[in-house]
Amino acid sequence: MRIALDAMGGDRAPQVTVLGALLAAREGVEVVLVGEESALKAELARHGADLPIVHAPDHIPMEAHATEVRRRPQSSIVVAMGLLKAQEVAAVVSMGHTGATMAAALFTLGRVRGVERPALLVEFPSQKGRTFLLDGGANADCRPSFLVQFAAMGLAYAEASGVAGPRVGLLSIGEEEGKGNALVLETYPLLRQALRERFFGNVEGRDIFLGTTEVVVTDGFTGNVALKLAEGEAKVLFSWIKEALTSSPLARLGALLARGALRRVKDRVDPAQYGAMPLLGVEGAVFIGHGSADEVAVKHALLRAKALVEAGLMERVRDSLASLHV
């Protein structure tokens, strides 16, 4: 159960990635660092620690084009995917270039049978627990068949995460069957046929946070807008709360008394607590985090990867796709 970490991926790599790996290792994750060996050894020495390293002399910078992976076979993300392909590791985690990670996964691992396009799964906190949305940005333009496949993979991920009897909602501008754009109107009957009782119907944006369904499917353009909107709103909301709680001596006293409760709320909406998004539909467990991730996010990404591999994520995805009524 070794997890490969692209230790050169991210805005603050390798400092943040190495520290996050060490935090995860203390909680039982067997991490393999992939990257420039001398840089990784120097960073480990700063912490007086040691982890296995697989040398990769190159890496894909954040400003590069995703297609660079074809011309840079010794980059850390390509080497990491090679380890997964060879079954030397059980999963790959990267906080680096999202497009390059997706390209490396597709070129090296290929797609799961029955998948036309892989999807990024985004996890949102909801009133009932968690809502899993696909696609979070891998495919700006989608066909109805893509969304049906996203639904099957989302159900598999939800079950691997411990959700019992998850159902799928189709993101639209109204709950009624006849509402939505061309993509939604074409996808609705396909989901009803493919999923039967596991298809709830249309859901609206607010339902993501109400937890009306555990899985929500949409195109990657809409899904990424929803993700960035939620992240931005959370930051602004907490800035308003901070401003209000420091506005007077009495407010500051109240903030002190409520500090523990406020911290729990903040943790529920903090992207670092979720770590990374899984890229579902490729032949291997691949997780992609924010380039700006800190060591806490790296740690949680590695912990999540380990837990989902142990829960049989890939087998569940294949079984879910095979069970579609199409």
C-alpha cells in the first residue's frame, strides 16, 4: 500500500510536499517521494527524517502546457504514473499542474473500459454530510453519455467513502424534468434509464449544500464555476465573521467563548481538509490537489488516497460502470 507523491508538484514544492508526506507517514501512510533526489534529500535532512525516493530529474512547472508531459518523460509526474502502471505503488497524489497530471494519467494509464472521458470529483460539505460533484473541471464541454458515466463513477466513489445507498442528481436550473439546457434535457432520460431508482432527478445549485442527493453530475465548465464560487464565498463569509467578532470588546469576548465551535465550522469548509480531488475514469487511483496546497492538504490527500484504495475504489468504479442499464 505505497502511495507515490509527486514531490515536485505545487507552488511551494518540495518544502510543503515533503512536510505533508512526513505528517502522513506518522499516521501510517507508506509514502514514496518522486522528484529530484538531491533536493528531496536536503529537505528531508532539514526535518531529520527519511522517506523512500524515486529519482526524477525533471518536473512540469505550473505555467507549462499540459502537453509538455509527452516531451518530458523524466518529469516527476510521468515517473510517478509509471510506478502506478507497473503496480509498484497503489496510487499517485500530485499538488502540481492539473492538466499535466491528467495528461500523464491518460497517456500512461489509459481509460477504464466504458469511460469516454475521465472526470474530476469535487467534494462539498453539506447539511447531511458530503456531496460529490462531477465534473469539477476536466471537461468543459460534455456529451450526455459522459454525464451518465460520471454518475456511475460518482456512485462508486460515494460508496467507497462509506455512503450507504447514494443517489444522483442532475444539476439544472429547476427541479422539473423539462427544465434545463440542451445537455440537461438530453441527459435526463439517459440517467433515468441507466440508474433507475438511483436517479433522483434534477437538482439546483442550493441542493449541493443541502445534501438533497449525495452525487451531483454536470459538465466541467459548470462544475468548476460552482467549485470556485463556493470557495470564494467561504473565504468572504469567514472574513465577515472575523470582522464582526473583532468589532468591539464584547464581540471579542464572544469570539473567545465560541472559538472551538467556530474552528469546527471552518474545518468543515476548508479545502485542506479534503486534500485532493480524485481523477475518476483512468486505470489507476490518481488524486489531484491545489497548487497552493499547504502541508495539511498534502497530508489529507495522502490519507484519503490510502483509505480509498483500501476501500477498493477502482474495483467499485469498474463494477458501477458495468452495471449501467444502457
